[in-house]
Amino acid sequence: MASSLRTRRGFTLIELIIVIAIIAVIAAGTFVALDPAKRLNAGRNSRRWTDVTAILKAIKTFQVDSPTSALPFAIDSVTTTVQIIGSATTACDAPACAGGTSTAACIDAGTTLSASLASVPFDPSSGSATETRYYVQKDAQNLITVGACDPQGEGAGGTGTPPTISVTN
């Protein structure tokens, strides 16, 4: 009877711990190699590209649908001024934005662009419905530029020079 107990096979506790430790080391190495900060920043920048394109498309749709081909809200023609897009004209501190040297008050795009946008998109990391952290600017040639104020670097660890995220039409 003693010999039948010795023929049973199984894993010892030490063997199981060693296998789990090896799997943990491989998982940790893979996680570090994938660089989650870089991937998160790239994902947020991708969302910013989609948002600025949708906002510009909504502005152009509004202009085409307008009987006078007017632009929505008071988009300034001063090329050094950018206007932060929001859902209200108040409660916006309008901090400096990458698109110009100075910044005007927020402009309300919520009601104006509601025919083309279900809701005004806002920056995934620093925006809100009141202050989207997206800007609009009209230059001397009457081209409209919509851009993101706070793009993030896509280098290793989420560092590096942030890309310029803007669309002009």
C-alpha cells in the first residue's frame, strides 16, 4: 500500500511558486515594453484629431446652410487671436492656447453647431463642456483653423514634443 502512494504524481508548492514567478516577470516585462503612458497619450491625441475635424466640419456645414454664408459665432479675423470653443460665453478663463499669441473669451458653440454636432466635444484630458480646450481662428485669407490647445507628447513614457493638432479649411 505504501508503494501506491508514492506513484501519484503532482506539482509541489515550490514548483508552482517558480512557475508563477516566471509568468509575473514575463508579464511585467511585456507591460513595460508596451509603454502604457505613450499609448494613452497617442490615444488621446487621436481623439483630439477626430474632435477638431468634427468641429471644423460642423462650422463649414453651418456656413453652407447659412443664407448669407456667414460663419457661426463671432470668429475674429485678427490672426493673432484664438477663441476657445465652449458651451457658454462666460466662466471661461481662456488661458493661452498654442494657436496664437493671445486668446479671446470663450465662444458658445453649443447652440450654434447643434444641428451638426450632438454635443460639442472637449479635450479628453483637460477639457470640459464649458471650456473644451479646442480653439478656432480665422486668418487673413479667411481660412478657418480648429486646433487642440493641449496635445500630449507621444515619446517614450509619454514625453517628447507634442504634435500640432489643427485642421485648416
